Amino acid sequence: MIIERKWAMPNRHTFLIKPIQNFVLAEIAGKDVVVDPFSGYNSPATVTNDLNPDAPTDYHMDAIEFLRLFGDNSVDCVIVDPPYSPRQIAECYRAIGKQVTATDTQNGAYISKIRDEVARILAHGGKAIMCGWNSNGIGKTRGFVMNRILVCAHGGSHNDTIVTSETKVQQSL
């Protein structure tokens, strides 16, 4: 496994942070179908989705419903860059006029469902790239092996952004 640490100014648009952009572009190179359920404004994916109807994406759906559009083992790569905290979830929902509930901001179960869908749709040998404040990724119990981790420090009191790249090596256990 390769672990790298880079420094860059923070940006709410994850894929505009140069070390993260470089990491993701290197990991998706040669992949035909790259899916991003939380695309925002700058995703390099080939099939994009974001709840915000103003985002320049192919779809504007709930991320789980979007991932359910794809058949089992049908995707080469999935990029997962969800809101990282309850505050970020609330900000995203409020920005599009959606009511925010305690269930929405307690996202452990929701992210677990996202991981299950990623494991279902990725083909054997496919890559899962996950951004956040931890290095959990999709996980060994879902049939993935960790290949590479980028820790992107932002200085000051900002949390690091952690980006993982895993390969699907078997069906979920």
C-alpha cells in the first residue's frame, strides 16, 4: 500500500485541490465507466449525480437511488465524495431548500448503504475512490483491498482530507 501526504489550501470543491485532483485522475486513468454519486461541480467522472439541481451533472437524485440505476458488476470505477460532517450535510440540503432531519445528519447508516451499492455495482478489479476525514474506504468485508491513501493537509485548524483508492478483489462477504 502506498501512503502519501501532500499539502494544499482547502477548497469546498474537492476536485479543485491539486493533489486530490492529481490522485483521482491517476486512479481513474483507463477506466471507461466512472460513476460519482456526489459529483458537485468539478467531478472527473463520466456519469455524474448531485442533489443540487444547479450542479452541472447528468442526474439530480439521492445518491443511493442513483447508484441503483447501475447493474451488478457493471462499473469500472466509483468516486465517493459525500458531505463529510453533519454540518456539511445540513448546508447542502438547505442550499437546495430541502428539509434537514436528525436522520439526515446521522449519516453512518446512509454511508454504509452507499458502500454496499458501490460494492454491488463495481466490476471485479474495479476501483473505489473515497474522500473524507477517515481512511475507512469501502472495506475489506465488502471485498476490497486498499491500494493507496492520500492525506491532504490543509494547515491551521482545518481537517485533513483523506482519499483512499481500493480495488474490488471479491464479492462482498
